[in-house]
Amino acid sequence: MFSFKKITSPAVTVMLTALLLPCGSFAEETGAKAAAKPAEKGAAKPGAKAAAKPAAKAAAKPAAKEKVKEQVKTPAPQEQAKVPAVEQAKEQPAADPATVTVAKVNGIAITRLEVNRALKVMLAQNQVQQPLPAETMKQAEAAALDQLAAAELLYQEASKLTIADLDKRIVDKVAQNRAKFDSETEFIEALKGVDMTPEDMKDFTRKDIIINNFIEQQFAAKAAVTEAEARKFYDENVEQYFKKPESVKASHILISVDDKATDDQRKKAKEKAEALLKRVKAGEDFAAVAKSDSACPSSAQGGDLGTFGRGQMVAPFENAAFAMKPGEVSGVVETQFGYHIIKLVEKQEGATEKFESAREKISDFLKRQKVQQELSAFITDLKKTATIEKM
């Protein structure tokens, strides 16, 4: 019913950037938020089609070439026949981002490539659609650079601790990440997606292990959550995170009616729905009828709408669905979208997770939250004595 987000980094991402991101929301899933919205499935609210637009890729566009002004020399009269009248300045190739230093942290360079890579991951993790306005992108780049500077400071401090089996742990961690892909080609392509090479992956894995070892020893091992703290969090958040609302899983057949339809057209649509209902009641397979006759996009899945809670469907549809028992088929239900025949697949009653079953998850979350707070304060102190130069 309830789980907390962990401060971890997915495979093949800029792990140091992800590590220092704020804790974010308390829960990944709750009963209220996990229910699929019908509009996104083309279900009972066909008027609100959710066309998922993929985030536009931030393809780097080459800068517009400036026209080179002609530089006219005025040679001596006796040399005019020998000297060309125009000389064009040679175009300079664009600098390699990997060689462009944008900041130094205690003398260690942070390159443009690292910032670009961190920015790409940061935007993806936060599900930011692109392209962004210029000013917003500038702010995002500054945030990515600040994250990298903080990560470098932490790495420099963490490197003071010795890890006996570091090389073996790096090999094992890289192998684990590699195993998440079906082939070496897929793995390499995923790396390219965040502007990384296999060698970059090893370097980042090394830093990730060193930093996490430092955090575990210096902060996590010392963090503790009392029973009273866990209970307080539960009591203050029971409605939001620990209460699972009533939900149903249903399928439907829709005979759609345009909002400008005449009375005669509505009558014919209803008659068609009633005829389909008779076929279903006579034993014809509901999913098959939905596939062949339903006007809803869910027809491709045999009318399956998935699971939904109250407030997600239009009122007449919702009232009919929640009044049914699993396995039942409704009569013809009229909504502003047309005429529906609903089949209830299953029903889940509302419930509240007990504190005893949630206590361990709460304690884990609060412990990570404490570690994050202490880590942020530690980095702030490091910055006070550090030399950070932005180019």
C-alpha cells in the first residue's frame, strides 16, 4: 500500500547528481494515486484524450555561423596587382565540451561535458519537458553545476577513507548495471544516451562507491529514528499515505453519441447498446463484443479500463460501477459520452494500513531524511573553506 522513495541512482545515470537531489515526495505509491486515470486510457472520459507527448530531445543545434567581414587591404600602388583585395578569417572549430572547463573545485576542473551530462539526467529525473525557455535552461544549468561542485567536494572528502576491496566492488557494480541490459550494444547505447563511455561508467562507479561508503560510515550508521518519531509521522500522514480508498476494476462497451446528435440519433445509439447488452446477457463474450463494437479506445483491450477510484469517472458511470458486484454486467448506462455497458471485474474495499506494518518503512524513510539533512549541512560547511571558481 505504501512505500517511500529511496535516495538511489538508476543504472547508467550521473549518480553523483542524483545522489544530491532533494528527497522529493514521501511516497512512490499510495492507493489514491496509483489508480489509472480513465482519461489516460481513453475510458469513460473520451473527451479528455491524453495524448502522451514524448519529451522533445534537446538536440544540440550548431550555432549560426557569423558572416565574416571582408578585410580590404590598401597596398602601395606598385603592389596592387600582386596583393589580393580580400582575406577571409578562418573559421575556428567548436571546442570539445570535454576540454572546456566551466568551474574548478579546489583546483579540480568541472567540464562543459559534465555539466551537459548532469543537466540531461536532472531534467529526465524530474520529468521536465523540453525545450525550455532560455532563462529557465540557464537556471537549470546553474543548478546542475552547483550539484556537481557539491559532489566533487564530497568526493574529495570521502577519498580520505580507505576502501580495501574498492577495485572488486567497482567491477561487481559495473557488471550489475551491465546485466540490466539484454546485450552489450544496448548497454553502450544507454551509455551514449547520457554522453558516457564504458570508461566514464567505471569512473562514476568509483566515485559513487567512495561517496556512499563515506555517507554510510559518517552519517547513516549514526542516524536513528525513535518510536515516537515514527508514530508522529504516521499520525500526521495517515490520510495521505496510509489510507487505501475503495476501488474497482471494470470493462465497458461504449456506443458513443456526439453532443450535437439529434434525438433520433440518440435513440438509435441506445437501441444499438441495448442490442449489444442482449448479446452479452445471452452468453456472448464481453471482451469480444467490446473489441468489435465499442467506440472507446479501450476496445483494443476488450474494453478493459483497469482499476480506478471514486472521482475518476463521470458520475453516472461511477455510480453504476461501484454499485455492482464482481462478475456483474450493468444495464445500459447513459453519460454525456453515449451509452455504456459495464462489467465489474473486481472490487477492493477501502482500508487503512496499520502503524505496526508501516513502522519499518517509516523508520527507513525518516532515517534517510535525517542523513540527507546532515549531509546537506556538511556540504555547506565544506563550501565555507573550499575554493570554487566559476569560469
